[in-house]
Amino acid sequence: MRKILLLALGAATLPVIAQAEISGAEVGGQYSTLADGKARDTNKSTLGGAAEFGFGQFGAQIDLKQRYYGLADWDGTTVGLHGIYHTGNASIGAFVGKDWIHHDRVENYGLEFASTFGAIKYEASAAWLDGRHDDGYALTLDGDYSLNDQLSIGGKFATVQTDDDLTRIGATASYEMTPGLIGNAELGLASLEDSDNEVFLTIGLKAVFGAGHGVTFGTRGLQEILPGR
């Protein structure tokens, strides 16, 4: 299934990339840590970006992120490819990606959806995770409500169901300080199987470009969901 989806996405997106112009891009960084003072060495720093290419109603998005985990002293890399179809105020996508973290790798592939309704913007995804040691699935849901042209508030939910289940929920806010430069933050709660619930804090800054004010979809993959670890 994964190979079929990868070949289909490649066949669909490569002609789009070859003939299309960049419709949006973004680059930025984030820092995430557990709120417990005794656990602040458990943190994650992220630097990366994405670019989207458009051709009519079709698009292709490429993601690349590099991470550093403070307590574990691990490095992690995430790459992803999305094939996108835009229709009205909605976008439908299929994606494949891969995480490298420490000495492990986890492949992901699935479907995603994004839409706007007035001042509300949301996106959701469902992914299958294929790792060296175990398999599972991940579900995500993000939403934002624009209070004005600069300030938005919202929420995020994600769950990973593998041998080590993880669920996280958070409240988010973003503020466009100058045109194209956005600061963001999340305060959330993460629940890891056989562990205490942990409060986490994430802060970030990103620059967005293009008519699309950035890209359509967020990055997928296991490392995108892990909070501060």
C-alpha cells in the first residue's frame, strides 16, 4: 500500500512541480519543553520549512525539518511530500513521509483535509505509521479562529496509537508581528502510556511567503506530534 501510494504521489506531483510556480513557502523554528521545572531538560528544538507548487487546482508540497532532543541528545529529521487538490475553500491531500530519529526510522502515509469557514481555519489528517519495531496510526486535528488580521487563537489535538500510545491536546495562539512574520505558542497536555500526564509549552517563529501566505498543510510524522521530547 505504501509503495503504491508513493508511486501514485510521485506520478501526480512531479509533473506539477516541473510545470508549476511556487505558490507559497514558509521557514521557521520552534522550541518545546515540559513545564515541570524538574523536567525542562526534556526539550525539543526544531528548524525547518516547506514549499508548495501550484498548477491550476493541483498542488505539491515538500516538507523538511531537523530536530534536536535535549535530554536524550538525539537528532531527528523529517521529510514529507503532499499531493493536493484545491476546490473552493477546501483542500484535499494525500501524503507520504519519513522520520529518522536516533537509530530508528518511521514511515508515514495517509490522507488530509483543510478548509476555511469565515474566520475559522482547520485541518485534519489520518496516517498509518510503519516503523522498524512497531506499527500504528496517528490522527490530528488543528483549528484557528482569527480575531483580527494579526491575532488568531485555536487548538490542536493529536493521538498516536502504537505500542507506546500518546495523546496530546493544546491551546494555541499566533500573532503576525509584521507582514509575513508570525510568532506562535502552544500550551498543552500530553498523556503517554504508563507515564504521568505532562504539561508542555511550545514557542515558535516563522516567515511565510507567497500568495497562499505559507503552505496548505502542516508537516506530518511522529516527530511532529512528540512534545518536548
